[in-house]
Amino acid sequence: MFTTTAAIHLAVAFALGLGAVLVRLPPLVGFLAAGFVLGAAGIEDLPLVSEAADLGVTLLLFGIGLKLDVRTLVRKEVWLTNGAHMLVSTVLGAGLLGLASTLGMSLLDGTNAVTWALIGFGLSFSSTVFVVKVLDDRSDITATYGRIAVGVLVMQDIAAVAFLTIAGGDVPSPWAFALVGLVPLAWVFRRVWDLIDAPDLQVLYGIVLALVPGYALFEAVGLKGDLGALIVGALLAGHPVASDVAHRLLSVKELLLVAFFLDIGLSGVPTGADLAMAGILLVLLPVQTVAYVALLWAMRLRHRTSWLTALTMANFSEFGLIIAVTGAASGLVPERWVTVMAVAVAASFVLSAIVNARGVRIAERLATLMPAQDPARLHPEDRPIDVGHASALVLGMGRVGRAAFTRLRDEHGIAALGIEHDATRVEALRADGLDVLLADATDSDFWTRVSRSDRIEIAILAMPFHTSNMDALDMLRASGFTGRVAALARYDRDAAELAERGANAVFHLYGSAGTALADETIAGRDGL
């Protein structure tokens, strides 16, 4: 019976996920719909779905931690934006519910200002799962707006832990203070990681760290296990294999997150009144989005950065469901609000998925409608970029990009400038004496920010993702660049597409490596 029920869940999830893709929507929209369909059809619940969802979220947060620069959290564009936005959103949410109550919405009968504020607080959170998935799909977790979004999400998680501790009346164990011991213990974790060469064992070791000293240990002392996974990941960030392990976890994480979206939909079958109330709550989304833009503008970030961050965060969080459940258990929130919040969260995911599928273009369009900004007053990461001292640009400073940079500088005597959007990597490269700027080459505003570019004769596209190289190539040509462009490709079809778009030379990573290997072997034999 279990196998049959599991098969039904998987079949419905796949069918509706595929249907969403066919109508040009993200598959998660189909997974959410599958949950509601299964719930409405009365299909038996599977505890495994909820457990898989929890595991997926845990691994997701562990992966975030592996890429997290903790210093981001103390920046005012993170902590101040989060605090101000949560306060504004809570007040707006409470005000909206108060207005709906005066208009006679039956779901609000018997409620008061405390209930409205509690629900408003729950609606002030953005979904960690959804936001990080959007950033992962764009490879933008380490971009400026991505780091701000992740930082705000981490601050929200901390606020969630504080709320659940107070609301539940369960004070964390005194042993929670002993968790500071994880800081020196991280040195041991790193040394063990150094001893592991097999990629599959590295991934298994990462999962063990996420679940044991991360999730299980934090749960044992009365704290959120998900937060523990994120903290352990952050303690390991910067390790040479951290980024690779995070990437290898992607397929496992993606599969488990299907269960997360199914679980949201399975939370209850909504009535007409539930749907109407959820629709009213969605009015908050555009207001919250504008609030993010205003706050980030006040932090002197560019309009494009502000809009990208705001659009990415424009969704409700699964934490809203936890608020509803906690409030219902204490009698502060009517039971039916669990279903209302589930519908509101699911609907916000659908709307946000549609918007973020074109989020970059929308952000750029909205940015052009806003007043011009004084470059001298912008945030340091958003100011104009002077490249006049270089003759070559290397976009993407991973292993291949660094090798190209070194070759240009040392062997050919060409002044090269590296462009990299990973702040941690930029610091490491600068420490090694390389001339590298922190910037996002797929950011169309990057090319408009570049000054004295007439000296650039060569551009090398060495980013790890084909779509990133394609976007950078299009923007490079659109900016009027007429120099020589060389690009990195992994597959034949990628190489052909880059050539069609205007790349003068394409380096086929796998094919060229095989050719070079054969040439070196023959050269060695002939030299004997």
C-alpha cells in the first residue's frame, strides 16, 4: 500500500510539474498544484513526504552556509534592512487584517489586534527555500543582491528562532551555550575533509556534518535544527572543496525539495472563503516589494540591485504556516488560518516564480524609471568601474580564468584585469597579487558602469556556466566592444552557440584537454 501511495504522489507531481514547464512556468508551480490535487482527492498522506521536505530544507541551508560570508550579516544593508522591513510589514499586515475585519470577513470573527499582528509578523518573512532556489538557478548567491538577500534571510531565521522560543515557552537548554565549541571544532572538520579525495565520500561527509553537528545537535539543545545546518555550513565556508560539495548536493537537494512543495499543498483543502482571504493577503506582496526597494535605495545601492533583491524576496514564507499552527495551538489564531496561510504561501510562490522567471529584465526596466543616482554617493560595490589601466578582461576567475590571467600577464606581457562576483575568491586572488575587481559580468549595468574601456582589446569569458558566458557575451557586444572575444565551453552545442553569438575563439574544455593530453604524450615520447 505504501508503494502504491508513493507511486501516486510521484506520478501526480511529475505530471503537473511537466505541465507547468510546458506552459513556461517553473516546475515548482506544478508541485504545489500536485499537493492541492492530492489533498482534494483524499489520497493518503505519506509521512515520508514531510520528512523528505525537512531533509531537503536542511541540506539547502547547509549549502547556503558553505557559500556564506558571515561578515555580510553585520552590514547595515542586511541587518537594518531586515529589521525595518519586518517592522513595516508587520504593521501593514495587521492594518490590512484590521480593515478586513471591519468589512465583515467571517474568518476574522473573534480576532483582535494581537491576532492581526501575529499573522502580519508571519507574513513579513520571505521563503528561504524559494529565494535560494531562485538564486541557485541564476548562479547569483554570491552576487551583490544575492548576498544581501541571503543575509536578510539568515537574520529572519534568527528572528524565527527567537519567536518560537518565546511563543512555545520552551527556553533552550543551558547546553546551548556549549555550541560555541563548534567554532574550534570546525578546524577538526576541515582537517578531516582534507583527507577525503573521493567526491562521493566528500558529499556523504557533508551530509553527515549537516545532520549531526548541525541539525541533531541544535535540536537536542532546543534550537532550530535548520539553523544549525546553516551555521555548520558557514563554519566550513572557504574550504577548497566547499563550493564543489555544495554543487554536488544540488541534485539530491532538488529532489528532496519536490517533497517540500508537495507538503505545502497537502496542508489542507481550501474553501471559497479561504481563497478569498488568501487573495487579500497577496495585496501585501507589492507593498513589501516597494518597501525593500526604498530601504535599499536609502543604503545607496543602485536601483537595479534594489529591484533585483526586492523581486527575489517578494514571496511569503513557510514560516507563516508555523505562526498559524503555533497561534492556533495557543488559541490566538482560528484553526482555519492554517489552510489560509498555506494557500497564501503557495499562491505567493506561483506569482513570485512567474515574476522571477523574467526578474532580471523586469528589474532593469523598473530601474530605468527611477531618478538618476550620483555615482560618487553609491555603495562602494555599485560605483563606476575604471578599467583604463588594462588591455584584457578575464570574466570569471575560477581555475580556468586564473590560468588565463596568469598566462596573459606573465607570458605575453599583457595588462589583464579579472572580474569576479565571489567576494571571498576576490580577496584570495588579490592576496596572491592578481588585479581583480568584485563585479558581476552578467549584470547589464556592469557594462554601463565601466569607464575608459577603449583600451580593452581582449575579453576572455571563463565563467563556469554557459548561460553566464552567453549573457556576458551579449552584453559585451551590446556595449559596443569590438575587440577579440574568447570563451570557455563544456559541450559542442555550447561552443557552437557562443560562436554564433560572436565569440572569435571558443576553448572546448573537455575536447581541448584531451587534445593537449595526447600532444604532451607524443612530445614526451619523441623527446626520449
